[in-house]
Amino acid sequence: MYRFGQVLDRTEQFLDHMEHGIPVQVYYRKHHMDIGFIQGISRHFIKIGGLYYSRKLYVFISRPGY
């Protein structure tokens, strides 16, 4: 199980969130950018809400129960 606020950085974590419909919050530096469900995953990007976010530039936070 994932904790509310846990940082996601491994492909397995992103796959779990996509498979189980767990929301993910996206931050750039310390600024909230988006929250939603993962629609796609690649080595370099995470797709949320039709937008692609770089795995190197953004921080992804688990939001179970949101």
C-alpha cells in the first residue's frame, strides 16, 4: 500500500498507480501542477490528463483516497 504523500520514482510504482486507479499529484519544483490518474508510462514521461510530464523534471506524489 502507498502512503498519502509518498514520492513515486520507480516504474513499478507508476504501474501500480495506473493499474489500481490511484491518483497522482504532479509538482514542478515546489509548485503544484496537476492531479489525476496515470494514462501512460514510458522511460522518460508519465501521461496524466492527456499531458506528458518528464520523469526528470517533475515530482510525482501518491494521493490514495483523494
